[in-house]
Amino acid sequence: MEFGVGSIVEGKVTGITKFGAFVALPEGKSGLVHISEIAYTYVNDVKDHLKEGQEVKVKVIGIDENGRINLSIKKAMDPPPRPAAQGGRPGGVRAAGHGGGVGFRGKPAPAEPTSFEDRLKQFMAASDSKLSELRQAERRSSRRGGRK
């Protein structure tokens, strides 16, 4: 059985290190599953997810010029469903074209610009406003004997 990048094969965990796990593959070959390729969640300790002798399904994600095989367990399975965030977008970010609502510091949010130029103008205006607020605050603090 010849396998290359993209192949999904069954293997057995033969060794565990702090940076990943070695997996025995068909035809007497072996590869490494890096700690970042074990699970879709943060992996602090490989031993929390894998045990020596465990059968695993892995995807070949790379073979370097020395013949070393890089494997992934998480890419061999479907990703877990993402939890729905506020507004249906990650982090509560609104999609372009959705205006209304409340923006920064309780001010009404302007309608979303449609072109790049409109978005750039809006960014520049917001940036200038924030800079002037910072400069005013700095002047006030220096009058009160703040920084020197």
C-alpha cells in the first residue's frame, strides 16, 4: 500500500513525547503527529489524549526530503461544530451591510460602508477622533502635574 500526502491510514501509537506522538504505519513505516495536530482543542499534555498502543486514524500532511512523515489526527476527522456567537458571527462581529445598533462608547453605529474608499474614510475619521481625544487627555493630565 503506497500512501502519499492526503492519504488517511490507520496506525498504532508507538511512542509519546512532550512534542507529539510517533505512530507505526503500514509497510513498516512510522510518522510523527505533532502536538498541534492531535486535537482541535488545546493540548497541554499528549498523554491526556493518546496512549501507547492505541489505534488511531491519521492523515499524511507532509513527507520531507529525508522521508520523514508528518501526520495529523485532527485532520483525519471532521472538525467539531463551532458555537454560534452573538449575531451569528465569531466574536459577535456583524457582517458587512448590516447597519444600525450601537457602536463604540454607546454612540449610534453608522451604516456599514460598501466600498473600500468609504471604509477607508470611515477608518481615518475614527482614527483622527481617537487621536484628538488622546491628545486632549494628555494635555489635561500635564496641566494637573501628571507626567513630566
